[in-house]
Amino acid sequence: MTNQTIEPTPFDDAQFLWCTNWCEAKGLSPYDAANWAAAKAEYLKFSKEVS
């Protein structure tokens, strides 16, 4: 058995949850890279509007 180092994801928890919820709301899989990229783009748009 080998030891594996798991790198922390470059997403903060709020962004992760937002993107996951966005994908699920649209009936998309948050595990698909294209869906995740679309969700992240929406998140960045959303976070700019809020701040």
C-alpha cells in the first residue's frame, strides 16, 4: 500500500458549494469538467456583481 498525498483543491468552500448547487439546479453533473467551468464562470460573474 502506498501513501498518497491529497492536494487541497484550489476552490474555497463557498465557491465549491455554489458551483455544485448551480450544476445540480441545471440538472448537470458537477463532476464534469465542462459543467464545472461553466459554473465557475457564473460564480465569478455573480461574485463581481455582489461586491
